[in-house]
Amino acid sequence: MADFNTVALEEATSADAPLLSNLLELYIHDLSDVFPGLHLGPDGRFGYDKLPLYWSERERRFAFVIRYDGRVAGFVLATRGSPAADNPDVLDVAEFFVLRRYRRSGVGRRAAVLLWQRFPGEWTVRVSEGNAGALAFWRGVVTELTGGAATETTRPGRPHPWRVFSFESAPERITP
């Protein structure tokens, strides 16, 4: 199990764009098993066209690098506003990635805690039902960290329906 004191959620800057772009390639490659419509471009990359928006829309988009013991362990992209909620101010976990070597060690759980502590308020987490590992992770983390005070709904999606977890992150409820 990871030592929680060595997991950090560092705000990314535009100087981190190449790092995040590389990590996004690994992330999207993993997701290509779940979403068969994801294909490499002619340059051999999947690409992520929304990444520049994290530097130009800083009031609505938040990018972070997850570090474990000082080493890059993944990333988080969060937004204000969610395709799964009517409230334009709800916070949304847009993308969340932990390198395979750090999965099931507590690094992802700790990164989620740090994110929700940084931005208390109303949150949504959307997970494709085709992504069984991510669904189990988010169901467990959200339930544990909110004391069961989250709602779980299903929304249509392609190629799989989406699970949407909605909850309020309050500092007194979120435990390390």
C-alpha cells in the first residue's frame, strides 16, 4: 500500500503540456479496449484536442499531475460543468489516470481525496460500464469517502451506458 504522505496532486502548468500529452496517450490507449471508436491518427498518436483548453480556460478547467514519492504516477483533468449534470458549476472528473505500476496501491484513492479536498462542493464522476476496473474503483472510493452519501445513476452511452456518481465533497466528510 502506498504511503499517503508521498502522494501529491500538483497543479499542472502549460509547461507540463508535453508531459500530460504523453500520459494522455497511455490513458487513451488503455481506453481503446472499452471504446472501439478510438483510433490512432496518421501520426501514430490518439491525441487529445481539449488539452490546450486547460491553459486557456483556467477558471473552468483544472489539470493536475499525480506524483508518488516524487515520480510521475498519473494525472487528473477536472472541469467546472459536466455533460452529466444540469448545474453549470458542478465539478466533474473529466479524465483520471494512474500508471499501471501504481494501481491498486492507494495512489489513485489518495489523488481523488486530494482533488476533492482542494475543491469542496458538488461533484460528478462518470464511468463507462464497459470499464469494469474503473467502475469498481470509483464505486468503492466514492462510497468510502462520502460515507455512502453519493447517488449513483445510469445514463445512456455508446458503446456502453455510463454510471454517474453525484456527491458533495465536504472537508469534514472527506478523510485522508
